[in-house]
Amino acid sequence: MNYTLYNPQQGHAVLKDLWPQIKATLMAGQKLRIEIKQSRRSAEQNDMFHGIIHKIYIAMKAAGSKWTADDWKRLLIDQWAHETNRKIGKVAPSLDGERVEASSSSGCWHGQQTKELR
């Protein structure tokens, strides 16, 4: 279950509604894991970000590029990180002597990072 909370009253109501289920599960001897974390980018930001990437992918495909939308996303994120002095990825040698990209995923970004990419 995931909940996006916007105010203390909503948070209290959600916890109050969930408590009977939490209590019953724990009393039955089962374990639960509860994770609370800051909200990442909004659905609107996510749609905007992926829409821009898709437009770039379509334009570059029409120009003959064989790169996927994900390839373009990684290239653009890498350039943004370089220009903003962020260290978000690594390039490492693979077992067969080639190279492997070990970058972070944009899915982990917060809304402010998405805004900065524009």
C-alpha cells in the first residue's frame, strides 16, 4: 500500500484507518515493514519529463539515430549532471573488457531535480 499525504489531518486519518489491519497482522505473528519517505516528483513532472525525452527520441529517430528513448534519457541526464557538477553515475570496465554504465535512475529523483533538468 502506498499513500501520498498532503496534510497532518489526512496522515492521521490514514494511520487510524490502517491500525486495525496492522494490529491484526502483528497479533497473528506476522511481520510488517512500514516505510515512510519523502514524496518524489509529481505525476505531472514525470509526464513532462518523459514527454520531453520521447519528443527527442522521435526527432532523433527520424534523423537516423538507432538509440532508444532510454538511451537518450541517460545521455541527457549525464550531460545535466556534468553541467551541474553532480556525481550521479559511474562507468566501469565489464568482465569482457567493454564498459558498463552504472548510473542512477531518474526514478529516484525528487521534484526539484526534475525541475532543474529543464
